[in-house]
Amino acid sequence: MKNLFAWTLLLGSLATGCQNADLSQMPQIGNASSTQNAIETPVSTTRQTPQSSRVSKTQPSALDNTPIATSPNSPTDAQRTCRISAYVIDKDPKGVNVRSGPGKDYNIVGNLPTTTIAVFADLAASQGSWVQLTKAVDPQEKVEFQGTGWVYAQLLGTTTRGYGTQGVSVYSSADTQSSVIGRIPPSTGVTLLGCDQKWALVDYQGTKGWIAPDAQCPNPLTTCP
């Protein structure tokens, strides 16, 4: 009986020692192991937060600052050289004001009569909706203006040639290689919108485009040769 009791005590001591050894090797709850920390660290530093994502979307790209080119074939603020003539079509009895610059806020430096049979103007430049004239005369060659001044383009006009044809072509730009966007009957008065070299930008019943030098007759009283 003594030997049996001694063996029982010995086996109990061994079991208690093994249980304590297993408990000492278990990780404590709430503390991450060194292996877990090594895996999560690079993930947390490289993950993009919602805030940083919003910032990146508001950063302007290089394309945002790219200027948009302005077409040289439409009225713009860029001044263009002209070599055409036109005539006054405005009917206001007060006449057509000639200003020192291309805008209504510039000083008036002259006036073209509208009550005479006609006034012919030589144009040297175009800027926006204004044209620059250097000389204006009546049919008797009386000088109505001499110098440099600006007139609102739509107060002037020209007449189409195209005699004996179906009319003249209206181009999308001041170039015969550009597309034809319409036609204007021969010997027809049109409103001037601008000019570029010897080309005239005109408006005829809502059709706005360019007519070639040989399609213009700046004399409302007779046909041009």
C-alpha cells in the first residue's frame, strides 16, 4: 500500500508540471506577436487613406493648364492685316462714328455720312468686330475721312460678283482649300463682319463665312470689272 501511494504522488507531480509548461508557452490575449507586427506594418504604411485619395484627385494635371488655341478663321481679338474696300450700309442719320481704337469706349475721331448716295472705305486691319479704315470718300471723290480710325464692321458691307453664274462660294476659312458652307447669289449686298488680307468675312441671311477677293465688289452703284 505504501508503494502504491508513492507512485500516485509521483504521477500527480508529473502531470502538474506538464500543465504549467503548456500554459507558459501560450500567447497572452490582446498582445500581437512579433510575426504579426512584421506582416501588418508594410500594409498599413502603403495603404492609401480616403483623405489622401481625395487630395490626389484635386491635384491639377499638366493638361489643365494647356491653353486652348483660338481659330484664326473666326473673329477674335487678334489684329489681322486687311487689303479690301467696303461701303457704308448704316442708315442712321447721325452717321457712322470713326473711333481711335477697336471698341465703343475709344474716342470718336471722325464721322462717315449716311445720307449721301454712297461712301467707300479702304480697310487696312480687322480686330474682333471692328475694322480699321485709312480713307473714306464719296462717289465724287470727296474725302470723308483720312487717317487711321476704327468702325464697327457690321455698319459696312460689300456686294458679290459672280455675274452670270449661280453665285459665289462661301468658305469656312479664308482659303479656297477650305470647305464650302454655302453660296450667295450674284450682285447681292452682304454685311461685313471682318477681313483677313484680301478676304472678307460676311453675313448673308444667317450664313457667315469667307468670300474670296474676286467675289467682292465694294461698289453698290455699279458692277465691278
